[in-house]
Amino acid sequence: MRITSCICPVLVCLCFVQRCYGAAHHGSIKVTRNQTKHIEGETEVHHRPKRGWVWNQFFVLEEHMGPDPQYVGKLHSNSDKGDGSVKYILTGEGAGTIFIIDDTTGDIHSTKSLDREQKTHYVLHAQAIDRRTNKPLEPESEFIIKVQDINDNAPKFTDGPYIVTVPEMSEMGTSVLQVTATDADDPTYGNSARVVYSILQGQPYFSVDPKTGVIRTALHNMDREAREHYSVVIQAKDMAGQVGGLSGSTTVNITLTDVNDNPPRFPQKHYQLYVPESAQVGSAVGKIKANDADTGSNADMKYTIINGDGSGVFSISTDKETREGILSLKKPLNYEKKKSYTLNIEGANTHLDFRFSHLGPFKDVTMLKIIVGDVDEPPLFTMPSYVMEVYENAKIGTPVGTVTAQDPDAANSLVRYFIDHNTEEDRYFTIDASTGTIKTAKIFDREETPWYNITVAASEIDNPGLVSHVPVGVRILDVNDNPPELARDYDVVVCENAKPGQVIQTITATDKDNSANGARFHFSLDEGLSLNPNFTLRNNEDNTASILTRRRRYSRTTQDTYYLPVLISDGGVPPLSSSSTLTIRVCACERDGRVRTCHAEAFLSSAGLSTGALIAILLCIVILLAIVVLFITLRRSKKEPLIISEEDVRENVVTYDDEGGGEEDTEAFDITALRNPSAAEELKYRRDVRPEAKPVSRHHLSSSLDSIDVQEFIKQRLAEADLDPSVPPYDSLQTYAYEGHRSEAGSISSLDSTTTHSDQDYNYLGDWGPEFKKLAELYGEIESERTT
């Protein structure tokens, strides 16, 4: 079987020759069967069997637009005798949809227009079978149909349009940008994808490399200040730029960036500025600017005053936003002293590019003449501020001080003074309008307000609108008009067990006057009173005094409060003094001097019982009488029976209201049986009926208790109560109050103690804790009295 195909329509006749003669040319696939060739005059020769299929590639042109299906090639088997017994089958990519085969002749056609840019080739399988038996006549084999490219895609710039910058003044040939165009055609076949670049717009400033697409500068020293923006159009054409090739274009916007290639320049070489003499120090009085054609940081500059007679009066700074020089006043101007100044001002770039230093210098100088204008100025005080002094308690109208102001102008007008009454303090003083003398308008107290701040104004009589002000501070001087006083209210405490000469308090004093009139204090007792037998005072010569005791012991019961008058004097001129009274309380203290209590306590003394103790005793007696009356009333009350009545049919509920009277209630229960286990054997009775047994003597009971085991007795009584059928059908409580034998320890009662005093030392009672403090004090007092 042989397959033939045509590469292009020009070869149609060649395909026809192939089909007629069965010859295999380029682009065809030849298929042969095993056969024996007969030649006249030669004997039959048998050859080695050969493969039935020999395949080459098929080609089909893309973008076929004809009305008929495009012929691709032909399948043919040597077994095909032309009788239609052989059936050709085509399978694989596009079989039946894109590619169809005539199953009788083996002709393959393409039914659709193909695009190589979408799919470059198709893989198919060929098979020849017997139409009658459906058995394969040839083994299945694979072949490829390639889509042959045509120039149907123009080059494209996928990243355009472009925006790029290049520094101005760059060298010729400086690379700006590389552009790249892509062509979707097959680069391996012909020149369909071979692209060349050219420049359509932008000459003579820029050029482009035809092969690489690199754009470069084409001129020397391109100046941004002359032209900043350029629009360059680049074309890409396939077919190596030949006629008939497809092309695409893009735009490249190129901007020249600035470099510092222009020095600053002042528009004028001489300037003149008018500044009034009333201009405030620190204020801006003028502006100056040098022009620079560059932009950004390349145009930044700094202004300086390089010389001139006004360099010490004026200063200049640079405004970074406007790049202007701001001229400010450093010192006040005075037209009467100097009427003009001359300044040389320099403006220089701060960021230099040394590649263009030959274009410099990158600075410029101009001259500025400043004319000082005459202004009618307000009066000028001789001092920027005044401080004056006056004594407290001075009479109204006392002079405090004088302020002075003069007219700085040549006219030297008269000045009028006045006080701005903006605050309350300004109303405490008056001023003479002509002389400027300040006087008091009230009597001052330094201890109330030691300092006053007022504002004095001065204006020209001819021009009252021009006013100047000056602050005046008035210090109030002290006089000794306040006596000293105790620094605080002292809580003075003396212990009952204090010793003579003991310091119980240190006092100090204060004085509202300042240290010159009251820093030295002297303490003493009032000399007009008799000698105090209890306390005395010692002046410590350091503005303090100590309070000391005169005797040994103090008693709260005798006197719990003492009053001590103290006289305090200062060291002022004249000296002042005051008298204060200290209150001294008597308190009970610990041995180490700590105060325990200062309240008076009721206790038994040689004088008798205190009122509080008597009230407590009477209250206890009343309570005891009430208890006795209540007890007798309960004993005499009639007891109710346990069973209320025979008619009470509340399911045999029996009420017991007898609570008993304790061990001493011998009427309700017989205690003998409990105290004497041996006698209980003969006295068996019911607990709910009053017993009638005779009382047993105390001597007999005591002897019985010593011989009977109470534990055995209790167990025996418990067993009898459980087995006795005559006992009531309810639980009963039997109390056995046997307490055992007497203690071998003797009595601790104080009834048998002797009434004479003992020689025993009771100081150890103070170590027993707060519960024994009172006892320790009592025995301590007794011991002290005995010693005395």
C-alpha cells in the first residue's frame, strides 16, 4: 500500500503523476507487500519478506479557505486489487471530525481550516482490514499530520506603550530601553517569525538596533531645560523586513531627568529694602530669591550674608519650600542712630555634580541696601523691669519708688504715666502721672501677701496712642507684728510611774514673721504664778523647750489632768510674746514607757468603793433575787399528770412535761438510788411515780460508794430495765451522777490564808500578761508603800 500527498497546490500535477505511476516521491508513504517479481528471460527469484508499511510525515496547510476539503494524502495496501475488498480505517486525533478517509480508496482529506498557532500537529493511526472478514490485512501503524505554517500573525509588543527616563546631558549612544516584539508564527519555517526593528518617530534624537530592539540616544548633551519629553514610535516587521511582511508598532515615552547643570543666578545685582525702625526683633523684614533652572534637589540652595555693615543686625535663612532667602532682624533698629545698612548676600547650590563643574561656579552674589524708616515710637523706659520695696503696715500714700521713660524720637515729647488696672493688685498702688512716683493705696500685711506685681504704662502727651509698658514688682518688707505660738496642739502624757526629772514632752514654736523678726524663741513658765510642784520647763536654747516632772508618782484616781501655762517670746525688735497652756494627762504605762490607757478605772481603794462598783454590785444582787423568786415559783407549781385523761384517744400519745429540778430536786426523783448502788437493789420503782423510800444517811452512802463498782451496777440496771415487763412502754432516762473519789490535791481557796503580809516578791506578776496587769499594779503599790 502506498500513500501520497501534495505539499502545496503547485504540486497537484506531481500528485497526479504519483497516483498514475505509483512512484513514491518526497512527502509520500510507500507501502509494499511480500511479492515475487517475474522478468522475461529470467527464472523466478524468491526475495526476503519485507515490511508492509513505510511511513513519512503528512503536511497540511493552515488557514485553508477553499470550498472543498483539502487533500492530505492516500493510504494504499498491496492487498488491494481494486475490487473494494480492502477497507481503510483512520483513528486518532481529529479522525472523523477534522480528517476523513475514503475507506475504499484510502484518500485522506481535511474538512476544516486549521490554525498552527493553536495546534501544530495531529497523531493518527492507519489500519487496512478485509471488508468481508474484518480481519486486518496490515498491522496498525501510527503517522503524524503536521500543520504547515503561513505568515498570518503580525509581530506584537506585549508590554507597550513604554514610559522610561534617561538623564539629560547623557553621552550619545546611552542605552534607554530594549523593546521586544513577539510573532506567533513558526520560527523554524521560513521568515514568518523573523522580526526586525525600525524607528518611525523620534529621530534624530534616538535610534533603535534592528535586531535587538535596544533604543539609544542619538545626540550629545540633550538638555532638559530645552526639551523634557519625547515620544518615540518603534516598528517591528516580520519576513526579515521584506516587502509583504506583517508589522506592529509601539510608543515609547522618554523623559529627560534633571541633573545639576545650571548654577543659581540673582535676577539683579543690586536690591534695596525699606525697614521701619519699629520692626520687632526676630521678625521677617524681607525676602530675596536666586533663580535656578534645575528642579528638585538640584535646585536646593543656601543663602548667607558674606559681608556688610549690617551682618550683625540682620540674619538670613532659607525657606526649603519656596527656596527663598528670608531676611530677619537680630537687633532693634534706631533711625536716630543709623539710617541704612548694606549686605552682600550669596546664594549657592547645596548638591553639586562634579561632572558639570566646568559650567560653574554654582553660586551667585548680590548686594542689598536696607533703608531704615523713621517711626514715631512710644516712650522708652530706662529699665526693662523694676523691683521696689515697702514695709508692711506703712501708711497710705507712702512712696514706693519711681519709674522713668523718655521719648526716643528727636521731638522728645513729654511723657504721662499711669497704672493698668487690669488686676486687683493694680488697685493697691497709685502713680504720679508726671513724675512716675508710685505710692501705696492701702495698708499691707506681709503675712497675707508678700509680693505684688503691677504694670506701669507710659505714653506721649502729644500722641496718647503710642503706649509702652513695663512690669514692676513690689516686695512687702516684714516688721515684727506677730507673736510666736506653739507649733501645734501638743498631747502631753505623763505616766503614773514617772520619775522626777523625766522629760515627758519637747515643744517648739512658730512665728508668722520672717526669720529676721522671729527666728529666736525663748520659753519659760509664767513668773506671776506660784512654783508648780508637779512639772517644770527647761529652755533648750535651740528654739525648743522640754517639759520635765518634779515628783515621783502620779495617780489617775487622785488627778488625771494637769494644766501648765508656758510663756513664749521671740527675738524681734520690739520683742513679742504670748502665753499658751499645755494640758497634761496622767496615763497608765508599761515598764518600757508605752502608754496602756489613760481612762479612769473603778477599783477598790482605802477610800471605799467607787460609784461604778456600787452600781455593778447592786445590779448583781437584783439579778440573784430574781433568779431565787423564779426558782421557788417553779417548785411550788402543781405538776400535771403524764396522761391527760382517759377520754384522750390520740393514738396513745403520752405527754411528758416534767423536766425535773436537778440533783437537789428530791421530790421528783430519789437521788439515793443513783448515789448508792447497793441501796438501789431494794428500791425498785417506776420513774413516773414519786418514790416513797426512806432517805439514806450520808455516812452510809459514802461508805457504800467506796465499796461498789459503779460500772457493774450500771450494766446490771440496764439489763433489768430491758427484761422487766412492768416498766412503761417508753424510753426512760436514768441519771447516775457518781463523780468518783476526792482529789488528792489540797484546797486552793484563800479562806484559810493568813492575813499578814508576806515577804514574797510579786514582780513576776508583770510578766504574766495583760490579764494580771491590775494585780501586778496593786501588789506593786503595796510593795512601794511598805518600802516607803
